[in-house]
Amino acid sequence: SSELTQDPAVSVALGQTVRITCQGDSLRSYYPSWYQQKPGQAPVLVIYGEDSRPSGIPDRISGSGSGNKAFLTITGAQAEDEADYYCNSRDTSHNHVLFGGGTKLTVL
Amino acid sequence: QVQLQESGPGLVKPSETLSLTCAVSGGSINNNDWWSWVRQPPGKGLEWIGEIFHSGNTNYNPSLKSRVTISVDKSKNQFSLELTSVTAADTAVYYCANYKRRNVNWFDPWGQGTLVTVSS
């Protein structure tokens, strides 16, 4: 199907590790990109490709995937990681762009 | 470092046309990237609207395709969005973004976004 699915909400204790999942058929063809969005702000790219980070993104944030699933992992979550996270990919069969519904990460 | 800035009316009446412009600075719109519009209704997720290449080639979200036109003005280094016959459901923060299409694809950078409210 031509969509990306994410869990609506995930929580993690401060300093622990959390994995956010994105699922969709397009992920078999393309690595996704991942965006962090804090309230009132524009999305910010955090991961693209297999596991590439733009400058300024901490290395505790990483990406991985297998088959039709992709994962964003935050190792040692910090309070500033609390945000909405969106995955994104391209639907090559229809030549358009897909966004997941977003995952709200709460750091406890 | 490329920067993007959206501009346009913050209030549009129902059934009218929403028009926004994205000014590109710090780089040329004539590069190998695509230029996109993404919107976010209040309290909801991101929705891709469409994209344009400097040649004028476009792709649109199928759910909006009948109402959307994206155009590019290379002389002004900017691109624009028109959305016709708007309703309250089109109320959203509208972002423009640079979209890189390589063997992997990503949006970076994004504009700060502009809230457009559809109301009489």
C-alpha cells in the first residue's frame, strides 16, 4: 500500500533507549528520512539515508531498517529529545512523497 | 547555506484561492534539487502537497492534484503555490522545503512556515 505507518506515541525514561518504527512498502525501495518537530517549530532533518546525520545532530540518534520497516533509535534519551518524529519516503510507483503520521515521543 | 522564507496572506475566504511564495536565498533555484510544499493542519501531521524542478516539471499529491499548481520564477529565485477552492480543511501551517532526490531523498532545509486560515 502507498502509505507509511508510525505508532502515535512512545515514551522513554530519561537516559534510556527508545526505538521509533516506520512501516511501509516504499521502504523496500528507499531508505527513509526522519524529522524531529518541536511545538511551534518547523521540522528538522535528523536522519537520511541508511544512517546519515546532518551536522549538529547528536550521534545518540541513529537510523536502521529491514524489509518494509525502518527504525529511529535514540540511545540515552535526553529531555530535549521530547518531540514529534516523522518518517518520510518516496512512493516510486506513483512518483510522490509519503509522510508517516508521526510519533509523539515523551521523555519521562 | 540555503534559506527559505514563505510569504502570503494569512487569511483566505472559503472558495477562494490560496497563494504563497517561497523565496530562496543563499543558493540558486537552478540546482539539481526539487522544491516542495508541505502543510500541517493544527494538531495534525505533515502532508506533502507537491514539488517542482527548475525546469518546471511538477509532481502533486493525488488527493490535492485537481486544486494545486506549483510554479517557479527563476528570475526571482522563488517558487509559488496556488490552491483553489479552499475550505476550512485547508487551514494549516504551510512550509516550503528543499527536497534532495538522490539514491536517497530528504527535505532540508525547511522554511519557518506560515499559518493560513480559511475563514469568512
